Amino acid sequence: MSKSTPGRGFSPGADILGVKNAPKFSDAADILVDSDDIQPASLAPGLLLLADGTRFRGSLFGAETIAQGELVFTTGMCGYQESLTDPSFAGQVLTFTWPLLGNYGIHANSSESSGVWPRGIVCRELMKVPDHRDSIGSVHEFLLSHGVPGIEGIDTRALTRRVREHGTVLCVFGPLEKEQEMQNVLDNLVPPDSEDLVAEVTCSESVLLNEGAEDFDGNSLPRLAAIDCGIKFNILRELCHRFEVVWCPANMPFDEIIEKWSPDAFFSSNGPGDPAHPGAATIARETLSSAVRADFPVMGICLGHQLMGLAAGLRTYKLRYGHRGANQPVIDLQSGRVHITSQNHGFAVEDPEQGMLAPHPSGVYSEKGENVLGADFRVRYVNANDRTVEGLDLVDKSSFTVQFHPEACPGPHDAAPLFDRFSEIVAKNFHLNKVTHASRGEK
């Protein structure tokens, strides 16, 4: 397979007006650019065990180790590389409902992070030799290089029906001859939501991605603090076109961000796990609520939406099977328009009037809290299928949230204008002055 000078790395600040020497980071596909002689999939007999006793036989690919986690499914027909590298899948075993996985291979510079986050991959049929001129490797090679196991030959329709009807379930899979070992693992497996998954996926330190970013008229762009709860690369790309972006860890407190970076606005990303977890997610929630009270414009996506919901005094709860895929319909209650959106979440914010809709049988939900935002809110978006809350607008504040993904890559792009909406909100609050520039060390 040809690997003629494929690109490497991720640099969202590159090619932005006014930016010089933008920092560069690793892309999950870089490992294939530098790898040779990767062994083909053995397709050895494998076994998938669910906590309810359900069993499926299949064939193994990727890393031949035991996978364990919460079984979920995604309904996208393409975009599997983006799903494999989405940090929101941390802790989960991911089933692809589309029956063929890997037909166009893995591409350089097309990942959503520097790693592969699902703990295992389940599919109906694996494409062993991808058919695309730009492919730098197969899904098997990608998973093997990152140490992630996969199993094919599974009746994914039956598996998906089971999850839809009874809810997400813990599972393990691995080599057939290790059935007893896998059963022991499954018997002692705890839900990944109990782990501090946000702390696992967030960046380690804050960094300015596109210093000196300007608009077409040569004016400095507002500075945005992007709180990384498991942020996707394409979110950072979209933000860097509209703001001077500081990429911040989820556990970086509000006061520290203000003192070090003097941002003009705040943003919170997607991410994995329970939004009410007392770890890094709670620190990020406190940062967002502090920003709202201080009258900074704030936008939250996915987990960021859930964190803002908690700060507004609403409960969050585990959904029966979540919303994962590129075909999720959402209604804008203000305009009446239906957006087809990309989503990836297993928790939701309760409806202030109807409570928890489509809850998981486990009954996992947060305690009722108080509104610490200093503002009222209204539900702006709801899911067209189950009517769950998909977005909030804060009353008399320059802040809003959405459960879905405006940056959807590879698509759909119905919700992309929401970034422009936030950019316009920030522009109204942004004033260039000597004090602000002096605090940033600018002339």
C-alpha cells in the first residue's frame, strides 16, 4: 500500500491570519505513517459476553487482548476513524451498526485526537484491504498499533436491538479459549461511568494554539479559553478560525485561567462519563459557572451542556442507550426548524417540567442542586425522537449550550452556524483596549 509523503500531526493554528509558529500535536494516524510490517488480522475465534448472559461468537482482529467496558452502538454509515478517536468513547466497547467497517481505510490528519479511545470494537464485517487512494492503513492495523482489540462476525442487528430494548450493558470479549478468564473479568466489572474519565482524556497543560490570530481586516480575534473535557480536534479547528484559542485542561480553575490567559470568553467541550462525577468534570463545571456569573460569554457542547445543566440546578441522568451517530434529529423550539445532527452521549439533562425522559434501567442520576449561574434558563432544543433536552439558552446572559456537535466531521453540517452565533455574541462583548492587551503582553 502506498504511503507517499502523507501528512503528520495536528496544528489548528496553522494557516490562520496573523499566526506564526503555531504549535503542532500528534494525530492518532501518525503511528501508521511510521509503521511497517504490521501483522494481518489472525481472525482467531473470539467470544463476546454480555452481563445479562448473552453470548456471541466472532473472529478477532486488532490487538488480541481481552476488551472490557460498557457496550454502546453508533449509527453512522461513515466517519469510523473519527469515532475511533473520539475521547467521548473512553471506557466503552463500541459497536458499529453499519455492516461494513473500514472500506476506505485510515487517513492521515483525519483523527479527532491523538489516541484510540474505545476499549474494544464490534462489527459485522471488517474490510481487510481498504480501497481508497489516500488510505495509509486498515482499521485492523490502526487498532493493533494502538493496542485496541476488535471482533467481527457479530450479529450487530441483534446486539443493537438488545441494547435499544434493555439499555447499555457491561461486556467483555476476547479469545475463545479464555472464556473462563473473561467471565471472571465480567463478574467483577464496574461501570466505567464510576471512573474519572474526563481526567483520563483531558490535556495536561494549557497552551495558546494560534497566538496573534487576526480577522481579514487585521483586527485581533477575541481570546477564548477552551475547557478540554475530551475535546475533538475539529472543535479546535473551528474555534481557531473565530478566536485566539487557549486549550485548557478540565481541572484548571477559573481564577488560574483568568490570571494566566485573560480570556474574553469560555467554551466547554464534549467528553466521556458521568457529568456529575466529583473529579475533573466538577472542576470544569465550577469554572463554567464562575465564568457565567462574571458575565463572560460561555458556550457548552455535549458534556459541556450537561455541566451547565447541573450548574443551572437540573439533574443529569443516564439514558437507556444514549444518542450516538450522525443522524440524530433535533428541534429548535424557537424557530421550529429540525436539524440533523451528530451526537455521542450517554447522559442527558432532565427536562425542567417533564423530568427524566428515556432513563436507563439502572436509575443512575445526579442529586438535585441549586442554580449557581445567577441566571434563569429556557430549553431551546429537544430531541425529535425522545424529547430529551438538547440545548439551553441562559436568560439575559451571553451563554448557551447544545447537546449535539456543531463541528460534526464528516457531517452533517446543519448545526455548524452555532459557532458563528457564539462568535457574534463574543464580538458584542469584546472591546480592544490597552489594559487587555497589556495583560497579555501585547503591544
